[in-house]
Amino acid sequence: MAKIFYDHLIKIEEVTVELDNYELTLEEREEFISLIDETLHNHTLNVILSHLPQQHHENFLSMFHKEPHKPELLDFLKKETLVDIEEKIRGEAEKVKKEILAEIKKAKRKF
């Protein structure tokens, strides 16, 4: 997983701990974590673009594409959005993590 400017806002440890309850190969575990990371990333970008005014989308996406790890991207978002973007990202991540955990536990009951 590549480092992204919002990584410190999203913690997936509780999901990875839940995966440890399954007998997964290293490859399976890595694939699940990759899917979880991708899902969270897509939801995070959706939150960002939903709150960032349309006229800043192209600029943000260009900067993000070039240097996704740069902390200045968060500064840009804080300046250009009218909400607490960090809180919006955290909130969406928590919602998605709960949904993922529920799906994992539901799958566990089937086996």
C-alpha cells in the first residue's frame, strides 16, 4: 500500500485484527487488505470530491496524482472546503469499516 496524505486519518487495524480470526494464507490476507484499502480509498476520494468545490477538482486530482503522499494536499482541502474535511474523512472511514466488519462477521457465520 502506497503512502497517501490521509493515511493518518484512517486506521484499519480493527479490520485486520478480525481477519486474523480466519485461517487465511498470506496471499489471501494481503488480497483482503488490498480490497479493504481500495474500498476505503474510493470512499475517501468520494467524500473529498463531494465537499471540494467543482472548480478545484482538476487541480486537486492533478496534485494528488503527482504526489499522493504530500501533506500539503490536506492543507489545500482544509482551505478550499467549507467543512472539517478531516472529520468527514474519519467519519466515512468509520462507517465503511463497520460495514466491512459486519460483512466479515456475516461470512464467518456461514462457515
